[in-house]
Amino acid sequence: MNKPSILKRAARCGTRILRVIHGRDARATLYKAIVLAIVVVAWAVVEAQAPSTASGLDQSLQQKKTPPRVVKSYVCPMHPEVRSTRRGKCPKCGMDLRLAPAETSSAASAGSNATVKTGPAATEANQAGAPDSSGATRKMVIPDVEVLDQNGNELHFYSDLIKGKTVAINFIFTNCTTICPPLAATFARVQKEMGDKVGRDVHFISISVDPLTDTPERLKAWGAKFKAGPGWTFVTGNKEEMDKLLSALGASVSRREDHSPTVIVGNDLKGVWTRTYGLAKTSQMVGLILNVMEGKTDESSAKEPGKQ
């Protein structure tokens, strides 16, 4: 409604009012008419502007961005492609799924097959190489850091322990009373099953995730409990160097108790690497190691956890 129309309505209203109160005091009547006219004009203006104001408010609300919703997801430590919105176990290896770094709803909706990683986890994944559909990792960048073995010998990790060899690597610490003893016991059974192949065709390496505590002497005594023989090396060293090594292998954790029961099996000469469940059955672990020795991987050979 335009202003001329509003004024005409107000004038007509004032005229009617004057007719109704005809014969009374003229001045008082005029004042009352003016007041009523103002009220009518104000009401008409408000009525005219209300639709446009509401429309502008709706547009303003629509333009406001909805804050991203945080989506919780759970991921398998060994198979990062396995994700779920609920707690549970990995269908490939049976490990408990762990809470993944927070993602926004927009990131989660980018694709059900996409894995979004941020922070240190992304760096570690890039360094260690991404697994293909079979679980194998075709590239592993391993730093040649200085380490100590259980006999106090100074070694370069890649040059002395990995280069040109087939290896099986797990992660332990000597004060552990939960997952580490079973991990070592698994290596001990595999060592017995493979006999003289250990130290010749395949080499076992147990890396300490607590180098400040695990001296060579402690590692040697701990390994003796599991009858560690030739070809099974326990590794510790300077914390800064060990942190680089653990990060490169994708095993860096803020708390030693949180380290994953993962075994890395690799053939450096043929460039074949894979990760498997550290508590797999002896026969499954042996089968996987033999496959890697030949330059191939078969994830099914060690994906099911179980009692030996």
C-alpha cells in the first residue's frame, strides 16, 4: 500500500469521526479526530510493511549457515578402511574398533568409501604407505635410525635389520601385563613352528614403545621368558630416534598402553608389506609369513583371531 492511499483512508476516517461527533466542542473534536487519524495511519503503515519484513526475516534465516554436525566414527587400527558409526569388532580381523578423530557431517558425506585423516595420523599413514584392497602395503619408508638390540649392540635399523630381508615386526614394552605377553607368546610359537627358517629366511623384530624404561638388559631378560632365539631381535634406543621409527611404522601412540596388537610382515627385497593381527593362530601367521617370503600376500591367512 502506497502513502497516498494511506492518507486518503485516514482522511475518510477523520471525516466520519467528525460527522459522528457533530455538534460538540469543535476544538476538542478536532483534537480527537487528529489522534484517531494518526492511530489509523500508524496501523495502516504497520500492516503494509509486515509482509515485507517477514519476507526479509525468512531470507535472513535461510542465508545463515547451519553449523557442521560432529559425527562419531570407529575405525579398525589394522584396517583403516573399515569404519562404523557404532562400536564393534572389525569383520576382517576381529579387533575392537577404536574411536576415530572427529569428522564433520560434510566430510563424512563426501563418500562412504573415503577415509578422512587429519593431524599426525595422516602423516604416519603417508609415511607407512596406504594398504590396497588386500591389506598389502606396497611402499614402506623406514628410517635408518640408530638403535640398540638386547645385547647392547649399536645398529642402524634399516641397514642392519630390514634391508633385503623378510621380517615380522611387533611392538611391546616390558612392563606390560596385558597384550604384550600374548604378542611375544605368538612370536615364540611361530618361531618354534618355522624352525631354522627364523634367522635365515625370516627375522623377528620386537620394538619397544617405552624406550625410556626398556634398556637392552630388560629386553634381553624379557625375551628370555619366551625363549627368544637367534633371529629374534629386541630393539630400543634414544627416545627421539625411537619416536621417529614408531611414527614411520604407523605405531606411534601418546600412551604406551594404547599401542596396537599389530604385526607388520614385509619383504624388503620384493617391496611387499602387510599388517596383520598379532594374536592370530600360529598356522595363520606362518602362512602369511611364507606368502610374503614369496613376494605375495594373502590377508585371509591371518585375519581371524583365535586361540592357538
